[in-house]
Amino acid sequence: MAVSFQDFKKLEFRIAEIKEVSDHPNADKLYVLKVDAGGEERQMVAGLKPYMPPEKLLGKKVVIVANLEPATLRGVESNGMLLAAQDGDHVTIVVPDEDVAPGSIVM
């Protein structure tokens, strides 16, 4: 399915810093993340638990989709989506290659 450029432009990608990682209370494969999205703390749910320990995520600056509608995943609200790449069984998070401030716009 092709997405028009007009629809793609509606997405807002930003840098966020992961400040806290905890186990989801109702799901074995999910983490609950607290992130700084540029002076705004957000809670996000991410299905990364089978692929990386919390200490690999904590303190990382990552790319998020900031303007998704909130979604409730197994009873916990998620306000954004962290971007990751999967190659077979290997999963890695998408990070900026230089240090940039939380809240920075990804162009």
C-alpha cells in the first residue's frame, strides 16, 4: 500500500530521551517507557523486551513518532511510538548519529 506524500507529511518525528524503563504489568514482551520529548514527559509502550535489556534503552536518545493518537496496550496508555529496525531475530532502535536535544525535529 502506497502512502501519499501529503499523508507522510502529517507524521511528526522527534528525538526523545528514555528516562525510565519498567516492565509492563500485564504483558511479558512489553516495556513501559518514560521519555523526555523536549520538556514534555511521555509514557510509551514498546515491544522490545524479548530483544534488549532495560539498561540498553535507559538514557538513549531515540526517534519517535510524536503525533500518533494515544493507544492503550494491555491496559497501559502509550503516547507515541519508538522506531526500531528488525533483521531476522535482531532488533535495534533507531538513534541519531550525533547528540541532539530531546524534542529536536527529525526532517
